[in-house]
Amino acid sequence: MTFEEVLPQIKKGAKAVREGWGGFELYIELRDEIGTSDGTFLQVTPYFLIKTSDEGYSMFSPTPCDVLAEDWKIVHTD
């Protein structure tokens, strides 16, 4: 799939990954809140997080290569 095809599904809560990535990256997802140290959540401008196999979550910004790639797929984590 292209990024344009997968993005609407990500906006609905799906998780996605590129097949061309090496396997370290498990999925990206869209978030619109952040947790504070006291356990409350704040609404923020939507942003991407990437889940990796050993480092947890990191911020993700698609590169031009990611946007133009055709190897995106939906990941089912349940």
C-alpha cells in the first residue's frame, strides 16, 4: 500500500509499518494526547509515534522515501 492509502486507516486507529524496514520497527501509530507525570492526559496536536522492538516508543516523522513508498501494511497487534 502507499502512504496515501494507509493514512486514513492510521487516522482511525490502525497501526502500520513498511515492509522495507528491517524488523526493528514494529509499527507507527497516530496519537493526539500525552501523559503527564501525575497521570493525567492532555490533548495535543496529532503526532506519530513509532514502536520499536527494544527502545519502546519514539517520535516519528515520515521521510520523503516513506511517503513515496508502496510497501506499507497494516499491523494487527492484538
